Amino acid sequence: MNGPHNGFTLWFTGLSGAGKSTLAQAIRDDLVARGRRVEILDGDEVRTNLSKGLGFSKEDRDTNIRRIGYVARLLSRNGVVAVAAAISPYREVRDEVRRAHEATFVETFVDCSLDELVRRDRKGLYAKALRGEIDRFTGVSDPYEAPERPDITVHTDRQTIEDSLKTILAELERQHHVSPRPVHSVA
Amino acid sequence: MNGPHNGFTLWFTGLSGAGKSTLAQAIRDDLVARGRRVEILDGDEVRTNLSKGLGFSKEDRDTNIRRIGYVARLLSRNGVVAVAAAISPYREVRDEVRRAHEATFVETFVDCSLDELVRRDRKGLYAKALRGEIDRFTGVSDPYEAPERPDITVHTDRQTIEDSLKTILAELERQHHVSPRPVHSVA
């Protein structure tokens, strides 16, 4: 079933600021260097293109995730590595997207403690959410359901991005979704 | 730029019943036999997956077409042949989708006279629309803007589906989007 020429979906889930987009870009760069076709489906960008007008109620979030899942499904069954980087807070709709996939769906939990996210708070969003200035902010004023049995877990509060990247790539190689990176001799 | 391994988008536009879906399936079968990855983006199916809740106002139709265009763009820039089969009645949004593409966008006008569509009327929709029972039915009670300079035109009121298919494939070969079909010797 798996093989280095088959597409698959690498689905990141985790809180805002945990490192999903950064990891998605690092993975893309690495896999493109191995000759793979890779497409990042970033939560914010997909919202603009596919879900304008949707809000942050459970229903609207689920609809947005189903749409990202549909596009990931089409890409992955056509040989592309689809890398989804959206909070995707609800377990049930993540599982629904997994079931709809023909290609392999690799759920990857980008785990970072709320304490650490509040400490970093690069965009100042957690401070705002804690002051009650953002409605429905996942992890503060809106639920986040961590995966029960993710295929891969990285802990970005105690691993560097480089180490998290290594963890993910090692697991993708172990599961034969990607070939080991070729070793080039220096000219 | 073009080449037999690059993705492209084959975008059908035309009235309901003109033969877009039938042609899309015939093209897919042919290109898959040539070893290509092909994904059909059918208007009705994409509406269910990406545009639930949208209606048939100009604005909603345009939004639906932009979403199909976004998915076609992602597929085609990753080596897939994206075949869009949606009425896509408005010229401006078709042109907008074309401009957003990195891969080649081949606009294909599936031209069939309204007289012939009313005569065939396989789903009974034209009769209903002419009786005023369907609001905003393209070609009867809602506008259809034919392409001014389509890359390919087929006339399904005077060509068979097989002939239309041949017309399209010949043009795709001429433009080097697909390789000529290999000739197999009979065992």
C-alpha cells in the first residue's frame, strides 16, 4: 500500500502558535529536496479561499476542516503529499476526514503546553484571549480535543523545531511513506 | 513550459446538459490509459463538498467557481490533470481563475444550442425552467456568457461525444499537454 511514490496526507493538529505552519514549511522543503510534490494547506489561507464567511462556531470550524480534508484527499490520492496545518480542534471531524481518505492519513499532534504558548505569545493573541478580548479562542475560551492515538506526536515545548522535524521524518521513513534522503557527495 | 508530465487544467464551460460531465469522464478514461493522474471536479459534487449553503445568485455562483478554480490550481501545479465540469456561466470569474493558475489553463467551450438542449432535455429541467418552475436556470432565466476566445470548442449539437473527445485530445496533443497514445500490438 505505502510507497515512496504514493501521496499521503500529513495532518497537523494543535493549538495556535504550537508550530504547525513552521513544521509544515520545514517538511515541505525537506520532501521537495527528495523529489516529492508537496502542497501545504494552511488553515488561514484555506479559510480565505474556501470558507470565506464562516465563523468559529463548532459547526463552522467543522465545515472548514471538512473542506481542507476534501482538498487533502484529492491531492493525496493523486500522488501529492498534502500537509494540512490547521488547529482542527475537534476529534470527530478529524476522524471523519481520515476515514474519507483513500491515501494514508498521518495524524500528527503538535503538542505544546498552554503555559509555554502564553509565555511565548508571539502574536499577542493569548494575552488578548485571556483578557476576554477574543471570542472562541481555542485552548482558552474554546475547546481543543487532543488526538487519542496520533500517528506521530512532537512536543514543541521541549523539542526544537529541528528535533520535531527529525521525529516526523524518521516516522515517515519508518512507515515507508518517504525514501531516506539520498546522500550527495561534495563536489 | 508544457510537457507530457506537467499538470494542467482542462476547464469545461457550457449549459446544463451540453455534455460537460460525459466528456470529462471520457477524457479521464483516455488520459488515465496514457498514465496520467486525472481528477474530475464536477460542479455538483464540488458544491456539496465546498459550497454547501451557497445558492445561485451571481455572487454565490462566482464563489463556487473560485473554489473549484482554487482546487484545480493546486492539483494542476502538482502534476495532476484537473478536469473541471461546471456550467461556470460568467466570463470574468473564469478569466480570474485562469490568471490565478501557475499551470496551463485550457478553456474548453462545450457548445450546444438551446433548441437542441430543450429537445433532448434528459432530466426534464429545461421544460420546468421554461414553465417558470426553476429560478435562475442558466440559459433560460439566468445569463450564460460564452467564452470569447476559448482554447478549444466542441459542438455537441452536431458532433458525437466520440468526435468531441477526438477534437479535444487532438488539440491537447498539438499543444504538447499530453503525449500521443502509445500503440499497443495485439498479443
